[in-house]
Amino acid sequence: MKNLQLPFDEAKIRKIAADYPTPFYLYDERAIRQNARRLLRAFGWNQGFREFFAVKATPNPHILKILREEGFGADCSSLAELVLSERVGITGDGIMFTSNDTPAKEYLRAKELGAIINLDDITHIDYLDKHCGGVPELLCFRYNPGPQRTGNVIIGNPAEAKYGLTREQLFQAYPLVRERGVRRFGLHTMVASNELDRGYFVETARMLFQLALELKDRLDIRLEFVNLGGGIGIPYRPEQTAVDLEALGREIHELYNAMIVPAGLDPLAIYMENGRMVTGPYGYLITTAIHQKNIYRYYIGVDACMANLMRPGMYGAYHHITVLGKENAPADHVCDVVGSLCENNDKFAIQRSLPKIDMGDLLVIHDAGAHGYAMGFQYNGKLRSAELLLKEDGGIQQIRRAETMDDYFATLDFTGVNR
């Protein structure tokens, strides 16, 4: 059963809200650091192990700085993410640039930073060569296993996904880049997102280990690393169980000893690029109940909306909700928790059993620390909220201010439209 304990209480949040009006995001620094250390310990048996945090999940420099201090690199997929990583001191092979349909200027910036470039298609070899003055000494390819593997609801089946090279293309690509001067090689895949079955990741390791063996036997290509991708899920629902990281590390270690060591391919570094499981459970969207409505259903309206957290409206995703101060009250009121967008899918919960909610009550939307703020938008002219950090010493730091109306209108030109 998921632990629903919060690192704060109602009094703490009311004090914070006096300075930073709701809605706002709040991240728990202590928990993020502890979780990062746990992941590194689970794979400490692999001398070259590295986690490249998926910047797309929580693109805030203060979060990246915390993870850099814990030894993480950065998984980037755009120019902005490259620049963000650079500005917090993550450069060189601390960056894994895993992009797709990539403009030339983004490849060029990645190469200038010394990032590990992970090519998404065999045609990108010529593209990189042409626009970036040649290929780097170290290069990686993203593998798409197609019908050999099944995906899940978020990332889809590999055979229908736009990402990666086929098996046949993979065995064509490595000799092509070796002829152009590449001397160090990596292999990457990413076939699931928000997956709670750890066996899925063990099988991904088996698949990449097998390819490492075949690349050595058939092409005399020795991989420096295999990147298992990210995708480790989190238990959004109270009845779900988190992935046992220690067991996952042990099972992949056993596989490594059975496949890689006897083949003479040890040491082979293992990389991962998780985002959700690193910060997701340790970020909260705090919102205030401002309206109630009783028609064909009973509705609680809050001051956050889908523009603040789109996952429930986009995926029908579940996020647990706690009503602060009523943690032990009976959940005997069924309601939809909704925002103010002119869209009927602007709902954080549908027919959810919650305690009686009074106007002014504070609601905590759990597990919003990844793919929450990052997926925000400005439809209906909604302004993105502040992001706050709950420091290890209990203090509060604003790590992103709330947007203002001036921010919203900053890119518009009203010249000639005034009466």
C-alpha cells in the first residue's frame, strides 16, 4: 500500500499560502535526495552506472542542481533542455541528448557541449555529418524492437512508435559510423513509460545485453554502455506498489553476470534516464476549494485547472487527493473535482469519494512532481503557477515565480489595434 504521509500539515501550507497564493507546486528536497541515493545504491555494483535525469519531467534549475549534487547527469531532448543543463553545470558526457526529428542547431549545440548524442534514425548520420562538421568520437543509437516487444498505454506499442532504428538498421548503422571515425559506441532503447512491473526492465536489459553480444560477434563493435532508458513508474493509486529498486538492481546484476561477464564484455556501463520515479512522488499541487455545484453531479471547483496539471484530463490519469485537516475524516462525499477551463475534461477527479469539502479548504494533489508543471499551458489565458521547494531544513524557497498578466501579453503587439 502506498504511503500517503505528507511532509507538511495544514498549518504549514496555510502559512506558505499567505505569501504564495494557491495554486502552487511544492517539492520535497529531502525526499528527492534520498530517492536519488537509493537508485544509485541499487546499481552501485556496476562501476559505470549513471542516471541521466529526464529534464522534460521537471525542468527547473534548482531541481537539476539538487540532482547534479547527487551525481546525476541530464537526459535532454531539446535545445532549451541543453541550455538549462549547461547553466546548472551539467555538460560533456553528463548530458545524454536523446532527441527525434531534431533540427540541425540542436545537434550542433549538443556537439559543442560534448554531450553524448543518441541518434534516432539511420538517416541522421548523414544529417549530423553535414550540419555539424562530422560525427563525434562517441555515438549512440536508439533501438526500436518493433513487434518483438509490447509497450504500454502512454508510450504505445514499439511497432507504432516514431522512435528508434529497426534491428536491421542498427546492424547497418554501426559500421557506417565506424568508417567515419566513431571509436566509442553506445546503445539505447525506451519502450515503456510509467511501468510498475520491474520484470519489464529486466527484459529490456536482457534485450540490450543480447544485442551487445551480437554486435561484438558479427561486427566487432564493443559497446561502452547500454542505456536502458527510463519509464520506471510510480504508484499513483493508493493500492499500487512502487518498483522495488533494490530487487531490480539485483536481477539485472544476475543477468549481467550470466551474459556480459562470460562473453568478455565486462566492464559494460549501464545508464538509465528516469524522470518520473525520481521526482514524481515528491511534488504536490496545492489548490483551494472556491466553489461547489450540485446539479446532475456534485462538483467541487478549485483554483487550479488542467492548465496546471493536464495528466488527468489528457490521459484520464489518477492523482490521489488529500483534503488538508481532514485526513482522518470519512470519505463519504462523492464529487468531481474540477477547474475553470472551458473544457469538460478539466477535472482532477471524477466521482471520487472524499471528505466533505468546505469552501476555503486546501486540497493536495499528489504525485505531481514530474510531468506536472512541465506540461502546463495557457489556454483560456490561464497563468502558470509558482514552484516552491521545501528545503531540508524546513524552509521554503521560491524556485519559479508565478506568471503575471504582463508575462502573458509580453509577446503580443497591440500596435494599431487600440481604439
